[in-house]
Amino acid sequence: MRVISRRILREFCLAHADSCDALYDWYRVACIAKWQNLTDVQGTYNHAEAVGNFTVFNIKGNNYRLIVDLIYSSQKIYIKYVLTHAEYDKGKWKNDPYF
């Protein structure tokens, strides 16, 4: 799959250095994945879940949440948000018009 945009991951890593290895591991796996549906994703990341129109991944033992828009038909992943667990729980990301 093609991951858009890695910049969001880099910026988050600058603020949360302990997340870098886990985020880049996810990125490497996602780039070679050929996911066709959520079941395929959960075969690789069993805690991935659909929330609204997004897919949410637990990162680094659930310390962080990676929120993406997966477009299976075009094999693209749009990174929408990377949040701490506390930020995720506040739910502001759900104000995204695509949610």
C-alpha cells in the first residue's frame, strides 16, 4: 500500500521520541501490505479497529493511536492523526468531517 504522508509520523516522533521505532515498524509493514479489507489488516494487527470511516491502530503497547483512512481499492493509506492515548480519548479527532 502507498502511505501518505510520512511527514505526520516524522513530526510526531519529534515530540514523542519513544514512539519512533513502533511507528516506523508500522510504516514498513504497511508499505508492503496488500490489504483488501479490515480482516486482512487484523491478520497483521489484531487490535486494529474501524472507528467511523477510519482505521485505528494501537502503537507501542497502546500508548499511542494511529488513525488512518484506508482506501483498499487504490491501495492507499492516508495518515490522519497520531495521538497519545489521552488525546485519543478526548475525541476531538472525531470532529474530522470525514469521520
